[in-house]
Amino acid sequence: MNTKPDSAITEADLHAYADGLLAPDRRAAVEAHLADNPDAAAEVANWQAQNAALRDAFGATPAADAEDQALIEALGRQRPQRFGRLAIAAGFALFFLAGGGAGSLITAGLQRGDAIAVAQLLPQASKTNYLVYASEVRHPVEVDASQEAHLVGWLGARIGKTLAAPDLSARGYALVGGRLVPFAEKPGAMLMYENAEGDRVTILIGVNPDHHGTEFRFDETDGVSTFFWADNGFAYAMSGAVGREALLGLAHVVYAQN
Amino acid sequence: MSRFETDVLAVLPRLKRYARSLARDASDADDLVQDCLEKAFARRASWRGDNLQSWLMTILTNLNRNRLRKAGTTPAMVDIDDAQAVESGQASADPLERDRIVAALDRLHPDQRAVLMLVVVEGYAYGEVAEMLDIPLGTVMSRLSRARRMLATILEGHNIVAFRRTP
């Protein structure tokens, strides 16, 4: 404490002064005290500088985004007794005891029906898929549209769904092909379409234990638009560097055909 | 969305900000927020209906303390990548200054850090912090004091002394 023994000013006053939490009359008393006590004044100035630096470093409030809303809605749908992370951890432990392989360990983490994780991962995963693969000139897909039957049979088997490539020709988009991609620690299917202008859009389809999907959600990051939705145990996301309305039109077609 | 969900969504940005100010890196902060929300939803029946933000911040503070206790008492050093991960998405005038202060914060005791952040960044009054953390006012003041002196010492140790242009 830098306060003089006979002074009524306490260290708490000095903190409150630095934090702007003092009443005006008390503030004047502290200022008079600081004028007589250079050491205390220097310390208070240092605290104020810390405050400024901390607010500068952390003060910006992150904006609420589509993921936040998806997360809250997913939490709101949970039953109160839903298995949490402890249960997942216990699941891992059981796998260890049972001698489960590393591969099955990883999927065990999400087998609890972690709809939240899927809802959070989906738009980001779809955007990344789009950014990585749609820009590829020579190898954007593993299996191209000339082998459509093979493509949908193969991808469908991997994700556990009878898959048909949606027909987007009415909106000017033709199938380029598709590839197997990782999604939420499981296999996912990606289909790519292209229009006459060379604009590409991608559809990501993965297993989603959440059956409650009733709407399209929209996310736009880094110039990439994404609509994503849940339907009958699967998660769908459609991404492209196209306008919201154009993409929504395509998403409606995809939804209608599934 | 229910009223509770709408209210949580409304305070979520500030909760995320608080988590970032406590956590070592962005992924720790995300985990904290996720854990906090899961707890809050599990206990929503026991929420008394007043000041949701303080309630959530209290839960998050306790989770952070428990987590650090579990992970070991000494906070690990931050590597450059992690420091930059926290930095992304947040506006700061001077990245060097920011890295320096973030590194210094990681050496504070988590209890002291929480009080400092609640007061300085979140703007709570001392009495409110005492109530939120369920500690006496004197403990709030001593944690604040220790945090500030520790920060000053650490930053001085870098041969850089924070300055401020006073009017």
C-alpha cells in the first residue's frame, strides 16, 4: 500500500479510481492524494495502462453467427438426461477395456448422436470442401459424371444411404462428379456441379443423428455461401461462390429430390 | 426458440469474449463456452430468472478453474501459433502489445485473472464480482491487486513498460 498511514484513501479507492468506479466527490479526494504521492500516481497510471491494453486485446465482442444459433437450438432440443461429455469419455474408456481399435475409438466419440457437433461442423466443412475442391482444375472429383451410377453406388454405400445425384439441369447446373470426404469423423459424400459459366457448387452429405431438421440455414463466410439442413438422419450442405437466392433455389431442388 | 434460448443467444457473444479472455487459446475458449452452455441447459430449471449473463459467466469461471486444476496447476507456455489463433478475429491496434499481454496473463493465477477480466473487460463492479464468484469483497480486491501487480512485474520483466497518454 502506498497510502500514508493517516490518509483516508485506501488501496481499494485507488483501484476504483483506475476502474472509473468512484463517486465524483471521492474521485477528487483520490486525485489530491495522487498529486502528493508520485509512487501511487505511477502505479495507478500503470493500472490504467493495463486496463487500456486488456480492453484493446479482448474488448471486441464477437458477433453472433449462424453457428451460435444452431448450437443453441440443438442444446434446446436435448433431453435433460442427455449423455454429456462424461458419457462420451466413459464410452472411450469402455472401448479401451474392450480392446477396440483406434478407428472405432474415434467414431465412438460421435456415436452418441452428437447433433450439436454435426450442426457446428457442417457449414464450415462444406465451405472448406468447396474451397479446396471446386478450385481444382484437373482433379476436382475422384469419380466423374460419366460414371454416375458407379459414383452414387459407391458413395451411397460409404455413408449408408441410397444416394442419387440430384438433377439440377433445370437450373443450368450439370454434375461434374463426386468424391469421398471425411465429415464429422465419418465418411461423407461430396457432389460437384457446374454451370455453363463454369460456376461450381458442391453438396456435402453426411450422417447426422439429428432428425429434427425443418429448415434451411444460411451461412456466408469468405465469399462462400452455404445452405445447410438436416433431413431424415442425414446432414446436407450446399456451398458455392454464388448469390444467396441462386443457391437457395438449388438447395430447394436438392431437398425436393431426396 | 424458447425465451431461455433467445436470451442465451443474446448474451452468447459476451460469453465468448469472456472465455477468450480466460483461456489459453481459441480452442480452449470454444470448449469452455460449449461446456458452459451444456451445463446451463442441463440446469435451466434451477435458473432463478434474473441476470442470465452473470449466471453464465459464473458457470464459465468455475468450469475454467476446475479444468485448470485438472490439467495441472502451472499453465503451459503459449506457443506462437496458439497466441495467433486467439488473435485472429479480434481487433487490436498493436499485435505486439497484444501478444505480450496475452503471454503475461497466462502466468497469472486463474482466480486472479478471472477477477481482473470481469472488472476490466466485462465492466462489472467489485460487489457484483463478489456475488458472482461467491467470495467476500475483500477477496475480490486482493485478487485484483495481486493480478495488477503481477502483470506489472511480468511486463516490466520484458523491459517494456506500458504507457498511457494522459490528458
